[in-house]
Amino acid sequence: MLRRSFLAATTAASYSRILGANGRKRVGLIGAGGRGKYLGGEFKEIGAEVAAVCDVYQPNLEGGLKIANTGAQSYTNYKKLLDDKSYDAVIVATPDHWHAQMTIDAVEAGKDVYVEKPMAHRIDEGFRMIEATRRTKRIVQVGTQRRSYDVFLEGKKVMDSGDLGNVHLVNSWWLNYTGDARPQNIDASKLDWKQWLGTAPKRDFDPLRFRNWYWYYEYSGGLTVGQGAHIMDAIHWFMNSKAPTAVTCTAGRVNVQGVEIPETTCITAEYPENYLAIFTLGYKSMRYNAFNDQLKQFHGTKARFDVGREGWQLFPQSDAIDMKASKELKKPGTFMSAARQHIRNFLECVESRKDPNAPVEAGQTTNIVLCMAMDSLRGGKRLRWNQAKRAVEG
């Protein structure tokens, strides 16, 4: 208890320095679904004031207000929230197809932004986000929290040490189990369906789509994009990559009834740095402990570097049957701290005006791969990226 009290006091003091002498930063939450409420709670825990909540679905809005600060304003139209000059920043935790426009509108309104991954739903949107962010000189942090997580920061040092030699292959996977589509018990009278659709194709209200938007191409890219955003971003970060040269994505049949996007897929991305990155998503596998459900293997000419969710191991070249790690770090049960470390980095940058750990340029390199992967999957072919033209060919 004494240790916890000391850590709490130390943390509170460090957060007060982040938030500056003028008091707490006022933050608005746009999108109060499960992830939005989680992020709002973390911002509040750190010391920011969650002073506004916006959602087009009344139960989500009410849930968001419960985790916000007392007296928080409620909105059903995010542009009205952005019109209020008293907010310093916003959290964008909506379905993917809204990320880009909301972020662009927010920076144009003078707000800094913490936007959930993936950064955008289309490649052109990502470039528009970069342009708007840099022109307005706002701070935008993409929610790839591994870039602020101490386990990965230490792993990056190993990666940069030269111990691996040259890396020409990165194997990665995320294995777990997903069940049936979520239930459709939605009261349409409490939802602004037209506003929720936004720029997506117009269609009659569909509770299955609303409840399971992740699994429809018009709004997202399934867990291939949702989990792939984390994996591919970490690979790019560790390998110092800017953009791929080509991307191919294949899949098995859809095994979740009623949805469009497969839960078992494989992305192969080719890079100008002369390596391949392979990401396999298997969400009809057995259930794993979170410590073991994902891995990135960097295969070097001198060593192999295994990076999991909450730890890593460096295996030097060896003829031994049982290879032994020369360096390792294992911190099971600590991954929940990554989001808080990422939020802290964002708030530090809001105060200092320095670039955050996951800037828009990094978000776009991953966005390019994931958008190409979805197009490759649907078109059944390998696609090439022309960096000079900023265009997909194939």
C-alpha cells in the first residue's frame, strides 16, 4: 500500500507538470462506444478534464457522460463540439470511415487530436490529414500505443543495436478467437443513422451493420486492419520503413455469419529496404492468453528478434537444438499501461508542441499498407505502390 501511494503521488505530480500551470486540459470525446469510453476514462484518470461527449447513438452518449467529468456537455453533432473554443483537444474514437474527416475538421478548428487507429479508411484521406495537420500546426497522435510502451521502447533499442545483422524477413501473427456477430438489439429511434453513415454509401438502417461495423468494407477492414494497424506500425517503426513497394492479401472463407470481411487473412508486404513483412490474422483459432496471442519475428543474418505483446527475446545464431536468448524482457500483465503512456505522451506534446510518438506520417505509412491489403483481397491481385505518384498500381 505504501508503494502504491508513493507511485500515485509521483504519477499525479508528473501529470500536473504535463498539464501545465494553467490547469487541466479540456478534452472532448467524439465516439463513446467501448473504445471511446475506455480512452475517455484514461484521459480523466491522467488528469485531463473530459468536458464534452459526442455520439449519434443515445445509449453511447449517456454511457460516455457517465465516465466524463461532472457537468460535461453533450453533443449529437461533432461540429458543434468543435465550435466551442474552450476545448484544447478531442479524442476521435468513431468507426474508421469517420476518422479522417473528423480529424481534419478538428485541426481546422484549432484542436489537437488523439485519433484511434487505423488513422484513415482510404489512402487519399491520410494525405489530406497530413496536409491539414502540418498546415494548422496542430498535434495529432495516432492510437498505436506500442510506440509509447516501455517494453517496445526498450525493444527498439535492441533493434537499432546492430545485433541482428541484416533483416530480410519479418514474420508476424495475431491469433485468437471471435464468435458470432454481435446481437442486433438497437432502438433506431435513438440513433441518427444518416449522420452515422456520413460519406459511406446510403442504405436503409441495418442494425447488424451498425452493431458490427468493423466487419464491413464500407466502414472498416475487419480485424485484418484493426489488429494489423498495430502489427504493421510496429514493424515499420522497428525497420525504419516509409512505405511498401507492393502488397498482396489473401484470405479463407468468412466464418462469421452475416458479415463481409474474413477473419482469417494473410498480408505480404514488400519494401524498398529489401525485406518482406508477412502478417497473418487467425481469429478462428483457439483462445490464447494475451501474453501469447501475437508475435513479430525479425529474422536477421546474425540473430532472430521475437517481439510479443508484453516482452521480447533476442536469439543469436546457434547450432543448438534448444536456442537460448541472449537478451530478453518479459512483463506479463503490463500492456494496459501502454495506452496510458501513449496518452501521457500526447498531453506532453499538447503542452510542448513537439511531435508525438505516433505522428500522422507514421500513421499514413501503415494506412497505405492496410488500404492496399483490402483492395488486394477484394480484387484478388498483387498491388504496387508508386511513391513518386502517391498512387496504387496493379
